[in-house]
Amino acid sequence: MQEKPIVNDILSMYKGSLTDYARVIGETSNQELRQTLQQIRNSDEQFHSQLTSLAIQKGYYKTSQNATEQEIQNVRSQLGQ
């Protein structure tokens, strides 16, 4: 298997895991377990970010176009911020 599909598969897997962590953390009432899950999630987010940067550098992953300042302000307004 080539490097590009492996990297993309890992990114996809981590993206799904991060979504699952957010759901589970929100449903967890045990504070110690919640903190442990948050630490794991934070570590996974950091790894995902690093791997994404590598994938972008190697041309495996194309980012979307940057939002304009007006688009950012529109989203902030919609979210009440």
C-alpha cells in the first residue's frame, strides 16, 4: 500500500475517533474518567494536527480556501459572538 492512502486512512480514523470522544465526554458523569478521556482526546487532536500538516506538505491533502474576514464575522454573528 502506498503512503498517501495510509495517511488518509489514519486521518479519517482519527477524525471519527475525535467525534466519538466528544460524544462520550459529554455523556460521562465520572470526573476522573472525563479528565482521562479529555487527555486522550487532546493527544489525538495534536497527533491529527501534526499528521494533517505532514499530509499537506506532501500534497496528500488539500485544504479548503481560507475564509474571508467577512465570512468569519458572519459566522460569529450567527453564533451570537
